[in-house]
Amino acid sequence: LAAGYLDVWELPHKKWQKDSGFTFGHDADLLNTVVNFDRRIDFILVRGSRKNTRANASSLINQLSVEVVGDELGYRTPDVLWPSDHGGVVAEMRIKL
């Protein structure tokens, strides 16, 4: 962020966002059956131009959706372990070139 990148979760004009963006909080043994993500540690960062401001980025990037994945029981392995100790972030965007 200090280098001028913007967090897509914070960009305005999202048409769809279903959750808080929290991606960390699985139990250490990965056996939990309730997801208690309580902080954000996974990000998608974008940079529009050298004059990278929130207004500049929002005019260059039309964010359609952003969501956390790996936060539903169906993501677990056949051995009922979570595949990672945290979820991930997926965003769909249109970028004007």
C-alpha cells in the first residue's frame, strides 16, 4: 500500500460483495467444522497509474465482485482437513487500458 497499490476490497462501486474479507482463523490442526475467520491476511492489490489515487483506480478498474474462498465445509479434503490454514481472495474486474 505504501508503494501506491490499492486493495481491491476497498475499491468503490462493487456490484457484489458477500462477506467481510476475513481470510484467517482455521484451527491449527485444520479440523474445525465452523469457520471463524477473524482477520484479513490475503489481498489482491492493483495499481492504476503513477498518479494512483482511489478516484483514478476506480475510473480504470470496474470491480464486479470480490469474495473469500476456502470458507465453506465443501472445500475440505476427503480426510476432513482444510487444504490451507486460511482462505483466499478472488476478484472479478474489468480493467480499462
